[in-house]
Amino acid sequence: MLLRKTVLVVSLATAALLASAGTATAAPAPVAPAATTAAAAANPVIVVGGLSGVAVAYEPIAARLRADGYRTFIYQLPGLGLGDIPASARAFAGYVEQVRASTGAATVDVVAHSEGGLVGRYYLKRLGGTATVGRYVSLGTPQYGTYVANIVAFLGLGSCAGIVACQQMTIGSAFLADLNSGDDTPGSVRYTTVRTLQDELVRPTGNAAVNDGATNVLIQAYCPLRVVGHLGLVLDGTAYTIVRGALVDGPVRPNCLAV
């Protein structure tokens, strides 16, 4: 009985921790984009989900990208992202190659939510991904960890009850110490991070930003009345206008009234 209760609490805590959704790891099938010439000629976009997510949860942002003409793919982390983040990054590296092969593109752009942003950054920093990625955009990613992961231990469930990804997203983890040593933004990749003050799962919210020349966007710095939660970052119209601007190397001009 205790084991069942522990599993339930951990499942809820980790899903709440970085609930994100990603895409199937099978060979990607190109999606017919809308007829927007500039976007159709741009890099394919891979939307990367996170911990305990399913691909369908990322269809809203993928649909926006397709409507703007982007060749869009959704990547679901192997094992729903519960395992080792570097291992997930190695699997993601293979997926990038599949997308490049299926589209003929030399480089891709990455839009990653929550844990997916850590997977993407590890790929860029430790697996040579800077050669194949043009733009990296993270949405509510605990780049420097989150106290929500630490709370699992506080609740008496040990070190995230053995869930490796949860352990690695804990503030002060060995994984984050390695990932954040040296340059946060290697290569010629254009880095953008998006965060919100109402993110209930990345605390403190400033930990969703990175250093060394990234464009770090706090939604409420531009739209103080906009309320956007952690999962809302992949649903919210204002957040999407930031993503869209980042994909064309435009200035930060969020549309505070976007739906």
C-alpha cells in the first residue's frame, strides 16, 4: 500500500514538476506546411517535450507553427523523459538526423518545453549539436534547476524516489553543474529562453534563463497583466509570438493581446 501511494505521489510530483509533451521517436513524417514561402524555406522546427508528457499535448504549438508555414515535428522523450537526460539527448541526436534526412535540411530549429530544453542544451553543448541547430528556444525550462524537484525529497520520498530525471533537475545536481559549467550558449546557435512569473513548476522562475548572450524573455516584463502558467507556455498566444519572432531572428515584441 505504501509503495502504491509513493508511486502515485511521485507520478503527480514529477508530472507537475515539468509536465511537458513531446513527440514520437519513430522516423519522422514531414507535415505539409501552409503556403508561407519564407517559413517553408526556413529550417524545419522540432518541438521537444519533457517529463511525463505525450506528443498530443504539443499539437497546439505545432499547429501554430504549421499555420505559419513551418515544417514541424514533435519529439517525445524516450520513456516519457523519466530516465537519464544525457541518454535522452543522445536519442534526440538520432532524431535530428532523421529530420535532416527526411527534409534535406542542413540545420533545424529547436523549440523545447520544460525538461526538453535541458535535453536540447545537452545535445548542443556535449554532443556536437551546434553544427546542426540554427536556433534554440526554451519554454519554462529549469536551466539551473527547480525547487519543485527538491520538494520531492523534502516530502520524505528520498532522492526523487529513484526517478533519474527528477534527480538531475534538482538545484545543485551534478548534471546541472556539468551542463552549466563554462559557456551556456556555445556555437553560432541563436539562444532564446522564455519564462513566466506564474510558472508553478520552475522555482525560482529566474532559473529558466541562461547566460552568455542568450535572449532571455520574461513575458510579464512586456505584458505585466498576462497570466501564463508552466503548461500555458505551449498554449498561450503571447508566448507564441515570442517563439515566432525568435525563429526569424526578430526583435522581442510580444503581442500582449494574442490568443
